[in-house]
Amino acid sequence: EPGTNQEISMTVTNMYKVRFPMFARMDFNGKGSSEVAKFLRINTAYLNDRSGVYTVPWNFAKWIIDEEGKVVHFHKPPENPMSFKKEIVAMLS
């Protein structure tokens, strides 16, 4: 996403009416990866096999994390979050 963290926040707030807390912009792949990104990539079966850890494909990848901090599911960027709403609701019950 181009822009500073403040510009990105203003854009998503104004255009998409985002009202939830967001992480600051961070690198997910490569040597500059944030600790959060490293954790998610290493603990996501889809991105991790015996040959190594793969890169996160594009923006808007989504992870479901349980209350113990375990990666439960990874959803690819094009997946609509509403398609896994039931999964989230079930975890919150």
C-alpha cells in the first residue's frame, strides 16, 4: 500500500469506513520482515514446508489466530472475509 501509515489510515477510514485497529505498514517478506510477519509465515502450514518458508503472496492475506496465539487458518488475498465468517463466529462462541 503506498503512502505513510497516517495516509493509509486516513484512506481506509474514509474510503472503506474501517473502524478497527490496524497494524502499521510492515514488510512481510525478506530480510526486513517484522517479527509478526516472521511468526505468521513460519507458523502457517500453507507457507511452510520442509523445503523452507515461502513468501506471503501480495497484500490482503488473512490469518485466523486462536486465543492461544496459534495460527489456525490462512486465507489467500482474493478470498472474501465474509466467506470465512462462520469460522470466526464459531471460534468466538
